[in-house]
Amino acid sequence: MIFDILKDGLEYVGTNKNQIILYYVGILLFPLVLIESYSYHIIENCLDGIINNKDRLPDITLNPKNIINGLKLLVLKLLYYLPEIIILIVAFNLKHVDYYILFPVMIILTLLSYYISQMAGVVMVETGQFKDGFNFTKIFEILKSVGITYVEFIIATFIIILGIMGVTMMLAGFIMFLGNFSSILITIFLFLILILFFIFIVVMIPSYVLFKNRAVVSIYNLK
């Protein structure tokens, strides 16, 4: 099942190329607002969709209602990451911080926030009520019913991210090795890595958001 969901999510991203172009143009102008407004619209449409049914990306429409919906989704997700934000603020104001403890704690909290907030966002979109994004009874019932598939999705995406980070670290190590022989080579490779990083931030992350929204709603519909 998880492979069908991943395959469906990847195919979904490429179903409306005109909207993808508008999506990236819009991100350059007002990134977070457009991403979350479009995410809200995608979730709304996918709630009535069927996996492997060749559903298409909806058209991008920016109006006051969609912008407000996007802001609601953004605020909801930020609130779920509030514990991490508070911990970081406190840590930065402390004279002595044990980073060996702080780092794993932040990783665990971030994964939990991501795990819960994605489903909370779908619940909010389905009901249209911001407060339902904090209906923990309903959210945990859904997480319980789709738990295995959802965890598999989190693990699969986590492995992909680790793979990208691993390749980046290998390239960085290779560049450092070459730097012992030629400063020109290290400059060229650093420039290439900068380009790859730019592509990752500007292209891959927004595409991942589209894929993730489709996949999470597909998992949600299994409840």
C-alpha cells in the first residue's frame, strides 16, 4: 500500500504542468502564503479523490478566502512546532547548553510535531474549523487507524532526506580532498554544490510539499 501511495503522490505532482509553473513563479513572490494556500486547496480536493485515479493538481486561485485558509494552515503548523521554538529560544539565552542532549531532543520533537501536525491540518481542512486542528481525540483516533501506513510514509521520506544529506556530505568530503591538490577545483566544486543547494531549496522542497499533501490525504482517507 505504501508504495502505491508514494507512486500516486509522485505522479500527482506532474499532472498539471501549467499550474506547476505558476506555483514556482508565485513562490518567488510570496512563498509561504502561496505554498500553504495551495496546500489547503490540494488537501480539500484530494479528500474527495481516489488513489491511482489520475486526479489532477487543482488550478491556483489566489483570493482573500484562499489566502486566509493558507494563513490558518500555516499558523496551525507553527503552533505544533511551538515547543521546539520555545526550547531554542531558551537554549540560545543560556550560557551553557549540552548540545548532545539538545540535538536528539529537537529531532524527536520535530518528528512528533511533523507526524501530528500533518494529520491535524487535514482534519482542519475537512471540517473547515481551525479549532478542529487541535481536536486531539479525533486526530489520535485517525493516527491509530492509519498508524502503520503513516509511519511507513514518514520513514520512507526520512530515508530519502538522509540519502540526499549523505550524498551532500560525500561531495563535501570529496571537495575537501581535491582541495589539497588544487584551489581552482575546490572553487569550481563549491560553486556546483551551491547551485545544487539552490535547486534543492527552490525546486525540490516546493515539489515535496505537493507530493506530501497528496500522500498524507491518501493515508488519511484509509481511516
